[in-house]
Amino acid sequence: MAHHINQGALSAMFTGGGTPDAQPVVQCVQIKPLVGQQGTSERYRVVFSDIRNFCQSMLATQANHVVTDGKLKKGCFVRLKSFQANSYKGKRILIVLDLDVLEELGECEKIGEPKTLEITQDEDVKPNPTTISSGGFYGSKPEQKYQPQQQSLPSRTTAPASSSHGNIYPIEALSPYANKWTIKARCTNKSEIKTWHNKNGEGKLFSVNLLDESGEIKATGFNDQCDALYEIFQEGGVYYITSPCRVQLAKKQFTNLNNDYELSFERDTLVEKAEEQDGVPQVRFNFINIGDLQTVEKDSVIDTIGILKEVGETSQIVSKTTSKPYDKRELTLVDNTGYSVRLTIWGNSAASFDVVPESVIAFKGVKVSDFGGRSLSLLSSGSMSIDPDIDEAHKLKGWYDAQGRTDTFASHASMSAGIGAAGGRNDASKTIIQVKEENLGMSETTDYFTTKATIIYIKQDNVSYAACASPDCNKKVIEQEEGQWRCEKCDKTFPKPEYRYIMSLNVSDHTGQIWLSCFDDVGRMIMGMGADQLNELKDTDDKAAGEIFQEANCQTYIFKCRAKMDNFQDQQRVRYQVSGASPLNYSNESSKLANLIKLYNI
């Protein structure tokens, strides 16, 4: 087997010496999964050997499939098709972007006695942390006295770097510790300029999504950088971006990209349009079939592709956040799973939409909703491609022309018939022990139930919050100074807030006890007064306020609840939220008990 391996290839990758093979064959001698941030893709460390040397390597996430598919195994042989060679903390590390497993060669024990690749004294650099997002690749933290530095080393990718830009970094390799780098990436999405105003001042920003063969990353320009760079970036264009440019942890609530990091343009960040526009992917999709949407968790951000079956008329809604009108348009998509789904597009995309029905549309960055069954909404950071030249689109078009045009499609909305609005939902009646034993709220979907229980304790701390006085707002307000309460959502200031309940109750029945969360409407009914009155009473007569809480205890209600998995302080727990409550109707309860007794045939 030794004759299949390109001996000395690993050393040549890093030093540039000799005549290294463009796609060397090496042996895999170790595979180890690495634990990353929660919710991010799993990463794998692999050790490759060329008989003379072995080298620590990291698989890029798009190459994970060779592990998950069971192809890459200890002892197998691989051809490295695309990679980035770098040096960190006195060690070599190879970032593998693409590889083929040579399954026809089988597997065998480690060949030879390879030695670790060492950095010679004349090419050594100061210790610095790895750029790989793996929670500490080598299991040690950087010493604070050193400034992060990096040694640029030869790289081989399918798109050779321009000589004027030196070595091109893959997006996958960027981290807060990377220094003096250049990426070559395609702008797949550019946002509109957004403005903000808060107590710290005002400003503006825009963002772009950048894509290369290794991955995607979001980049944002604020204020002066917004002015300087907004017109330079155009969707579909390819650009060189050169540091200094801040690499920071991604704010996951503002991006739909699978990357632990994001970029923030700085004053001296260099952005140049590439003369050669090829060699960089157009867009990267991770499609979810329409028929599989029921298995996707609510509020997830996904990609999907389908045939445009129907196009709705444009309508307008008023944003609760900005009080500005927005255009919306509803589309109906179908695919070969036999399902249809309603997808909403917004703003300029809705107003200017002129795609012909029966076209294939690929959507990137749509949010999954469970309102009236599964539906989709295109995010402002998302995009759509009409009749894209990709395999999935050609297959869909072929299926539709052959049989799909005459097929009947099931709707996700029809699967949720009977749930309807909260008031019309037929929620099963459960005892507290049944709620726990049936693991309600532990699945991906929300569970609904009613329970008859007695209040045994009310948390008196943080029983209410200061809310905006505008109708239908209810957002929390901040006291900037005495008599000045500001709502950022409404962009208004009020002399005083309107307090609203946000209560935690411990309730019990004959089978056990449970904590419930409830809001203002339920709180008013339980306490017998509004949160404003209760706060005033606590300020003037604390003893009287305590008596109000005592009177609310030991009262029995029928609680309509929803159970949903929640994250609190990095721990998962089930949250039971009250959507409605009513006092006991003793006539109805007596009838239920009488019917229950009859079941025993006494």
C-alpha cells in the first residue's frame, strides 16, 4: 500500500519546497470529534500520514459528510483535493476543505513510523492561539503576554490566489486570533441601510453575507464604514476583503448563517472587487423538503426549494416595531413530496415580484412558523433564486412536467385543523402527574393542556414590569431620569409607565405540584386588581399588599396552558405558560364528577 502514498507531501505543503503533488494521497491514522458551541456543527480533528510525517488536520464543515457517511475511517487512504496549510503555537495544522476517500484501497494499520512535522528555528513564530473554532484545539489557552501573530504558509485550493493578494484565507479558518488575512468571497446578500436611535445615540449599519468554497460569514459596516462600503458591495459580485477587520462571535439572533463568527468592517479594512469573478460558488443551500416541515422546530431558519404554484396579491400591514406600512405577498410552493406550503415575502421583494407560476424558486433564509400550521417567511437577510442551475431544480422541473402539474397536494395548514385560535383549541384535561409522566413540552412541538389546580404560592419578587403606555405595545420601558420613561420600540417618552403582571405561580392538585408562568390578564384576575394598583399599595402599605397575596392563595382555577422546551442559564427545561384561566364552575365540575362515578358501575 505504501506505493500509493505521496511520501513527503505533507512537508512540501507547508514549506513549499520540492514539487508537491497538487492532490496528494495520504493515510488517515486518527479521527476525533471536537465539542464546539451549542447549536453549531460538529467538527472533526483528523491526523494524516505520508509515511515520513504525520500532521494534525481539521475538516471544514462541508467535508463532515465523509465522517458521518462512514467513509473516512482509521487506516483508510484519501486524496486531499483542497486544503489550507497554517502554523500555530509551534505546530502545523492543515485545514481540509475537500477530499476523496479511496475506498478501493481499503484500510490497513499505520504504515511506517511517521514523525510529527516540526517548525524549524528559522521559521518559528511566537506562540499564538489556533484559529479553529473548536473550544481549544490543542487543549491550552494562549498566554496573555503574547500578541496574536500568524505565519502565512502556502495553500492549495481549486481557485489559486491572485499574486497581488498573497495567500487567500478560507472563511472557515477565520477567528478572532487570525492576523493579516485576505479572503476572496462572493456577496450573496446585501441588506438595506438600517438606522437606530437609543439612549446611547444614533447610527446606521448594513450587512453582507460572504461566501467562498469553505463556508459563509456575515460582515457588518457601521456609520463611516457604512457610507464608504455600501455602494462597493453588489449582490453576486466577488471581492477581496483584507484585514484589519474585526472577527467576533456571531450574534445568532441576527444571522441565519452556520458560522460561529462574524466580521465587522473597520476604518482600514480594504475591500476590492475581484477582476476574475469565477472560482467562487454562487450560493450554498441546505434544502429542507416541504413535506418535512412538520419535523422542523418553530422559528428555525432553513433553505427550501419548490415549484411556484400560486402567487397572491400584494397587501400591506403596519409594523408594530416602526409603525410603518410594509408590502407583503403570499406564495404557494409545492414539491415532489406531495405537500404545499404558504411562503410570505416582504417589502420590495413583494412589490416587485413578477416570477411566472410553475417556475422553480430556491429560497435561502426562510423562517418556519406554526401559525395555522407550518408556513414560511422570507427573512430580510434571506434571498431567492429563480430557476437556478442546480441539480435539485432540474429534478423538480422534470418531476413537475412529467406528473406534478396534475397532482393534488396536501397542505400543512390542514394537518393543524382543530388547533385554530387559542380560544377554540380542544386542549386535553390533565392532572399534574399526567403532565409530567407524558413529558408534555419535551418534544419539538408545543403541547397544550388544561388542568384544575389550586394556587399554593405566588412569587412576590418581580411580580410586574414597567411597560409602555402605548396601546398594543407592552414592551418594557427604561427610566432615563425621574419622570422620563422611554420605549425604544415606539420611540416615545412617557411621564410614567403602565405596570403589567409577569407572575410565577406554584399550583397543586391531588397528584403533585408545578410552576406556571402567567401574564397581565391572568394576573389581574388572580390578584383582583391591576399591577399599577398593587405597586402603589406596596409603596404605601406593605402589610396590606401582603394580605392581597395571601387572599390570592388557596384559590382553585382551570388553567389553560402550553408546555414548551426553554433554555435557561445554558440548561434546558420545560416552561409551562398560562394562556387563560377561569374560576371553577361548580355545576360543570359536579357533572364531570358524576359522569366519572358512573364509569365505575357502582
